[in-house]
Amino acid sequence: MKRFIGKVRVGLRDKESRDLIRVYPQELEGEDGEIEELVKNWYYGQGCHESEKVANDYFVDNLTETELKNYLGDHAKRMH
């Protein structure tokens, strides 16, 4: 079953706590595996964590409506 349908806003979550770790800054569209790989590679490239931690402890997930509103609101404030 596809988890990501159409254009989506996603982020990385901690597998254990389900806390949102980081929001991917763009909308994405594609196959689930492509989206997961792109987001994890982006996060690893930011120098935030070693790739093993990203692969084992985090997963890519859709943002909730509240998370999306908070992210877009915070992002808009930084643009001004």
C-alpha cells in the first residue's frame, strides 16, 4: 500500500517516540521508496546524524495538518 500519494509534505520521525525530528523543506511526489531515500539522504547530508542512526531510528512520514500549519507559519515568519 502506498503511503505517499500525490504531492506530499513529509518529515522524519523517531521510530520509538514518534516525535517529528525534521521537516523536509519541499513538497515531494513519487514512489514511497524514492521519497524515503531522498529525505533520509537530505537529512544525512545536513550533517545532523550518522547514516546508521537515520536508517535505524527514524522513518519518513506524512505531516499532520497541525505540523504542516506550524511549519508553514514558522517558515513564513523567517521569510519576513
